[in-house]
Amino acid sequence: MKSTSFRRALVPGIAALALALSACGGDSGAEGADGDLSGTVSIDGSSTVAPLSEAAAELFRAENPNINISVGTSGTGGGFEKFCKGETDISDASRSIKDEEIAICEDAGIAFEELGVANDGLAVAVNPENDWADCLTVDEVSSMWRAEGAVNNWSEVRDGFPDEPIEVFGPGSDSGTFDYFTEAINGEEGSIRKDYNDIGEDDNAAIQGVAGKKGATGYIPLSFINEAGGAVKAVEIENDQGDCVAPGLDTVQDGSYNPLGRQLYVYPSDTALEKPQVLAFLEFYIENQASIAEAAGFIPLNSDQEQEALDKLNSLLGE
């Protein structure tokens, strides 16, 4: 499964949403929403957030055909590198910006704002033939991924699990997903076994890997799991209350799918916000976040998160 297959699958939902937004005149409320805006908007960063921004861009272009919006996938870390050099208008991120990245931006004279645009869950995926791992604790997941003494057979994860070799798949160190997972599961960002299958920024490669071996596992954004259908399955995770919880819309929004539920972000720079087309795009993105998230296979912001994003947006607009 190539990454383009995910984008093709979004087209019917996006087309339907574009018609709906067009019928009601759109919700961007931006001057120039009738199509007289022009220019470019450059976005780079998280491969997880990219399909979401691509969906937002396609819907926005339906109302503003003279605006060219590019969406790259350098990973959250790689995106911030470009962003702090002033090479992009907006950085997609599957985690909050790090202190060291803030310092680099500050040294370059680049100010920014963090805007939540959707929620996503990180799923621990296994092969459909895996009929033993229905619910795993954080410690059990960590046993397969920790930097020192990681296990290589399911029989070592829990007594009673079968004698089945483990093969693990996950993104590289430029990924915000990598940062989030290693901290949440192994207790330290970047702490991970060295011999895992590094799929870079291609989450679909992890799906292919897990789907191809009975004992395989990987951590994959829930949006990609849903798109993969039955190729892989997500196990339940025991949360901090001791409950086995499956990743899903309700459990991510209410926080019960912890510690692997997360918010996704975009970061616009102060100089980018001086461009009318960038400001209009962001206004459209936030005000239509629920519809965009659903069309792209993500989980909308909850009411508190949405209000926070709207408050930040209004502040940027000087309202």
C-alpha cells in the first residue's frame, strides 16, 4: 500500500464536504473567500498531520482557486528545522514544539503560535492472525520497544503467550510520532531499541510490515489503521485507571485512551500571518476543523480544545 492510496481514499469524502461547504457559502469568514485571494502557502512537517492539512488545503482551494498550497512531509522535527529557518509558512506537528526548537526559532527571529486542529490516537497494531494480545499494559508494550533488554518473542511478553517471534515496525527519529511514543511508553523521548524496522515517514510501510508477519507489531496513527481496514488490528491498552481501552473517537476525546491519545497541531509563523492567504487558510482550517477531521479520517477536537483554538485564532485576528 503506497501513501498515495490514503489520499485517494479521502477524495469522495472531501468532494462531498466541498459541496456542502460551498452550498452554505463556506465558514471561513475571510475577506477574499469568494476566490479573489491569491498567492502561496507552504506547509511541511508531520506525515501524520499531512493528510489532514492536504484535506484542508483541497477544501480551501475549492473556494480560493488562485492560492497554491504545498504540503511536505519532512517529519515533525524536520518540519521545525525548515520552519525555524523561515523556509515554510506553517509547520505540521504531531507533538508540541521542543524547548531546543523554540530556541532555534527565537535565535532566527521567528515567532509562532500553536493551534490544535484535530486529535489522533497512536495504535499498537498487530497482525490479524494474532489472537492472543487483545489488551496490553504499557509495561508489556515497552518490553518490546525499550532500549535495553527488549524481548524478541511473544512468550516473553506475558506468560501464556505463544512461542512466536516478534518483529517491530515504527517511524524514524524525525517523526513526532516517534517522540511521543517513546516518551509515553518507554518514559524517555528517543529511548528505543536499535534493531527495529525504521519506516521513516511512511506509516503505510508499518502497516505493510505488520500485515506481512504473524508476530509483527508496530505503533501507527489510528487514522492509518482505520484506512487499512482489516489489514492490521489495534489492541486495547490498559490505561492509568487499569481499564482496557480501545482507541477510538470517544476514548481519544475523553482522555480514557491514555497514554496514547494525542492532539495534532499546526504552527504558523508571525511573518506568514502577515500574508492574507495564510491567515484566511488558517481561519478556514480552525473554523471547519470538525468536518475536515472527519473527512480525513481523524478525530475532531473536543469542545474545550476547539474553544482554545478559536480563542488563539481570534487573538491572531486581533478580535
